Amino acid sequence: VKKLGIVAVSNALPQDIMCLAADRMLIFASCDNILHAFARNKEVVHTYEGHKARIHLLQPFGDHVISVDVDNVLIVWNIQSEEEYLQMDFDKATFAVSALLHPSTYLNKILLGSEQGSLQLWNIRSNKLLYSFPGWGLAVTALEQAPAVDVVAVGLVSGHIIVHNIKFDETLMKFQQDWGPITAISFRTDGHPVMAAGSPIGHIALWDLEEKKLICQMQDAHSTAIAGMSFVPGEPLLITNGADNALRVWIFDGPGGTAHVLRSRMGHSAPPTKIRYHGQNGEQILSAGQDGTLQCFSTVHEKFNKSLGRGSINKKKSKKKGLKLDTMALPPITAFASEVAHQSDWDGIVACHQGYITCTTWNYQKTSMGAHKLRPEEFSKHKPIDIYATAVDITSCGNFAVIGMSTGQVDVYNMQSGIHRGRYGKEKAHEGAIRGVAVDGLNQLTITAGSEGLIKFWKFKTKDLVYSTELSSSPSGILLHRDSGILGIAFDDFTISVLDIETRKIVRTFSGHHGRINDMTFSPDGRWLITSSMDCAIKTWDLPSGCLIDCFLVDSAAVSLTMSPTGDFLASAHVDDLGIYLWSNRSLYSLVSLRPLPADYEPALMMLPSTCPVQDVDMSGDEELCDVMIDYVSPEQLGEQLVTLSLLPESRWKNLLSLDIIKKRNKPKEPPKVPKSAPFFIPTVPGLIPRYVPPEEENDSQSKVVNLGVLAQKSDFYVHLEEALSTNEYTAPLDLLKRLGSSNIEIELRGLAPEGGGSMEVMLSFLRMIGMMLNKKYNFELGQAYLALFLKLHLKILSSEPNLLEELSKLSVQLEETWMHLRSLFNQSLCVLTYMKSALL
């Protein structure tokens, strides 16, 4: 009550909740003929099954809970064991239970009110009827315990409230309301003897119990019947709610005991018809509903929600004359456009109403209807019945509104002054009704779509026709993504086309919906177009690839969609649904495969998002799909014709030819110092892959004679090359080379020549290894680098040995062929690129 924020949200029950009651531990909720008990405001801990008909009254009662169904069966349940403690059947003709109350301090007793007017007091422990009150001949609609013991307020269908002493069966006082049956009663407990009573038309009456008179009336506290009301114990606060989807807290601090709204939370009282994100931060959603109101919902917290109120033909007049809302109220909004630029200076929202010629402006900052009524001058005196506004758009600078009519005319108005600034076409822009208008981001072009199947491009300022294109069928709506200049067009034959406003050509056509397309929205980057239609499907089309990448079904068709400018949420409003639903964009926080869906894809029915997750949703299928993508291992070579590079970093092969310069540059300035004591770390062999030095065997007599056998020791690489001469398998020596650093590679290649302890056979073997690399076309850049270094080191020996020269000439041919092949591919790619650039210009 302090902030009217949500404290907790329970898990969902399978059907609508019809009845609600709570004791200090549990919350009881009935749907149809089953009663559920929630613990910790979250999960169902008890289920009570036994009623044959819908439960309509609930009363927690100590360790028991009492429920009454519409067939007039009363069951007392034991809360913990879920068993029936007692069942009582009443005859509908003589006593149809309509109200239920436990009078305070009356042990084990409950008071029942009936549609026949009589009341009965029962002891439910002994199952005895203690007393029957004759009543007042009118059905009892509400029973409420007064702050005084033995005193009960009884609300009747006639609008009478009887304050009755049930101990002596005598009436203390009687009040009457003129607004129909009493729907709820509540007493103040903060020292003021005041009783409040609710009515079916949304008024509340406050009665002084000492003076026995009416204090004041709270008219139109809700726009529908008061469903429930309750004074906060010991405080001057009254909480009320009704079917208009509003919860209000009233504070009694005015003169003469009057109240005003302290806090409220409200949504639409009739389903929203159009929703659009407002501004660029993705935090506000403007929503127009069938109840005629325009509201703003925050995606951050409900305390930021605003209601911009209800459209009225003449606000001053309706306030002055105190007329009923209906005579002055405007019909529901069918389309609107909003812009944040200049919204603090003048109105930033323009809306057109169902079957109504005048468009209204709204002010987001003042949260109210705006100053101007926009309609053509020729209709200022009389309003035609059959002409109405069908489409609106507002320019990105917030200065102009463009309005399309059912007659085919399109007008421009100034948002600041409301002055008419011109019309497109001589008389009208199109022969048919206007189905959509859009202005580009720089106020250069206005695009209009008519029901006769034409889309026209106009100069925004001069109102001249630039271009007209004929569509395959009649458009039902258009949507422009201003940043990228692409226009989505929905058709009456359930297809969608995407038109590029630069080239004025249709670049994509999508079909797949089986019902009228209700709404479209672009993702902020303009890559996706998301559409909803009457076939209950919501589809995401990927524009670059022209494929359907996501599709799901919902219970009731989405009438409006809007994607957040930050790309995190998709909001949807549905047929006969009061809420706005948010869907999160999974591609923002997990890896999503944007593969086109197969032609025979069966979309799954998604539950509408609720405020808590459904526990048993099996998401495993989607995750498996993601894993397949993550674990993809690239093969060694994609194809034999392709040249494949190794995955080694550049430092391993790029500097092989310039090692001399690097060594010169890295020469130490002073000789290295000998460590004083034993090293803390175990010394390792220098190299890229660390290996520990084997411990040296201590030998007292150090020989000064150099052992030539140690110097001539053959390296692993050398050994493998020797073996490869006979086996012709060159992968082992190549793998060894790949693991070495650039200076180690140089040492290994130097050691292949006879003066370095090598032999001609090993050099031949090395050249054959390079040949194998060029043949298989893999590790391409390594082959080139190793060969270059080899030629640089051993050019003299190579030129004097005929065997090696023969091998080199073979290599030369191979190199030439591979390079020619690569060069032709490069040229082809460059040619295509140049053509694409110049062709588009």
C-alpha cells in the first residue's frame, strides 16, 4: 500500500481466478470448482476438490476454510489435511446463499445471507442452525462486520444498507443509495465513525454513523462497478478496485471528510488497439485502447506509468456542464504517431479516432490531451459522417503532422500552431482511401499508399508528385524504417513486400501468413521485419537473406507489435487482452542460429509471457541447436582445390627471412650475470613448448676435451626427415616444425646442410616435404616461408647438386601453377566488387 509496487507474483493457475480470500498464512484462490491455497505468495501447497459447480464465496475460518458454490453447497475444509470437515446443502428455492461472514468474537459461528432476504446464523462445529433472521424481503448482496461487537452491516440489492445488531435482532440504522445494489461495504477504524459503500456504476457513498447521514459522495471513483473496497486498519486510507483495471488508494484528509487519490495503478479497461515505443531509450510504450484512453507504460517499473486520459470533444465544456462522459467522449484511437523532438515545447503525439474526421494532438510532458484539433477547413462548420482520418505520421523533427483521409486526401499540419500547411495532389492524393502515410528521416519525401493499389512518392515541401508505383494488390498498411530507408508494405492478400525508397523497387516479398496482417515492426538495425496476423502467428523475416527465421503461435492474435529502439524487447497487444506483453530478444544474450526455417516448419504455440516463469517449460530443443553451432569443428581442408592457410600466428613464419636484423637489434648491451645461488624455478629448455632440463650428473673430473659426438647429435626433425625418405610420410616432420619458434626453425634448417652435420638426402627430403604441402594446398603460407628461408641459407649447395636442382625445378612449376590459380581468383573477385560499386552508383 505504501508504494503500490508488486511485492510478489504467484505461479499461474490453469483457469481464471473467480474468487480470492486470505488468512495470515495462506492465500485462497478458486478457479471453477477447485480451490487452491498459495503459500509464500508463490506456489500452490493445497488443493481442495469436492465442489461440483463454480465456487463464488470464500471465508477463511481459523484452521478451516469455507467455500460456497453456485449450486448452493457449502463445504468446510480442514486446511492442513485438505479433507471435508462438513458439507451443507441448502435448497435454492428457500435459501440461496449470496453472502458469508464470520461475526467477530462469535466462536465457531458463521452468518449467511440469502437471495431471498433472510439470514441464518450457524454453528459449524455442531452443524446447528442457531437463529434465522427474517430479513427485509430483498436479496442480501454484502455483509460486513462493524467495529462494534454484535453489529453487522447488511447490503441489499435495492441499495439499502441496514446496520443490524445480530445479538438482539434489531436494526440500529438504515441508509439508502440511489445507484443500485450495494457491491461492497467497509468501516473506518481510525477513530472516525464512517462507513463506505460501493455501487455498480463506480460511485462510493460515505455515511456518518453518529449523525446517521451522508457525509459525501465520491463520484466516478471507478468507471465500472466497485468490486472491492477496504479501509486500512487504523489509517485514513481506503483501497478500491474495479473491472476498469484500476487499483486506487484514497486518503481522507480533505475538509469535511472528503478524499482524494493518493496513489493508483491502472491499465486499460478495454483491450489496447495500438502500441508504439516512445523515444529512443526503449523505456516507454504508448498504448491506445478501446476504452478511448491513451496510456504510457514503463518497461522499467510500474511507478513510471502514466495515463494521458481520455479523448474529449470539448474538454472545457464537458467539465463546466458536468455532462456524462459519453456525450463528449471521442471514439477509440485507431492510429497514432509520436516524436520526442520538441515534445517539451509543444504536443508530440498525433492520433486519429475510429470513424472520426478530426485528429487530436496529445502532450506527453503534461500527460493530457493537446491544444489542437486537426481537420480540413472545409469541414470546420459541419462534420460529415462517412469521411474519417485513417492514417497519421509525424516528422522526425516534431514540427509537422501528415494525415491521410478515407476520401484519399492527404494534409499537412503544423504541430505547434495547428495550422493547415498544404495538401498533396490537386484535390486528393489517391482515388481510394489512404491506407498509410510516412515521411522519411530528412523531410525530403512523403510516401502515401492508397487502397486502389498505388504507392506515391511526393516532395515533402513542394507537394509535387515524384514517382508512382503500382502494387500487385491493395495495401492494408505501410511502415517506414527511417534510418535505412526501407518501407514494409502489408497487403490485403496476406503477403508482405519490402520496398527500397532510394531505388523505389520492391526488394523482398514474403508470403506465409493466412490471415489479415495486423501490424509490422522493424528491428532497430532494420535487418528484421516482424509481422503479426489474424492467424495468431508472429513471424520474423530476415531482410538481407529474405528468409523466415522465427515463427511462433499465440493463443489470441496480436493486434499490434512494436520493437524496442534498443532491440531488447518486442511488445505485443492481443485480441481481448488488457495487457501488453514483452518478449525478450534471445539473440542479445545467447547464441542463436539465424538459419532459415524449413518449408514444413510447424510453429509451436507459446504461452503469453506472464510475470513469473512457467516451471515446466522444456527449452532443451533450442539449446541443443545452439550447441551444434558452438561445437562446429572446422576440417583441416574444406576442399582439395582450395588453398588453406595454417592457424599459426604470423610471428611464427613472417619474420623467418629477417632473423639476422632481429638478432642484431636484440643483442644484449652487457654480458649476462651468473645467478648467485641455485635457481628457485626449475630451468627449462628454451622453446615455445616448455620442457624441463634433465638433471646433470655430477662429475668431479671435468674434461677439457670437447666431445664431438654430442655436437653431431641428430635432432627429432632430422630423424623424421630421414625416415620420410623411405615412408614418404611428411606430416610428422611438418608438425614438429609448426611447434618451433622462428629462431629454432632457422637452426633446424641450417643443420640440414652437410657442413652443419646434415646430408644431401635430408635436404632432398625437405624439398619433397615442401612439394607435398604445395600439392595438398594446405599450410600454404608456411610452405612459402620455409622454402624462402631454405633457399636463402643453402643457395650455394643447391646450385651445385644436380639431384637437388631437379627437385627444385619440379617445385618451381608447382609454385607457378598455384600462384596463377590464386591470381585468377583474386582478379575475378576484384572485378565483381568494382562492378557492384559502379552499378549501384
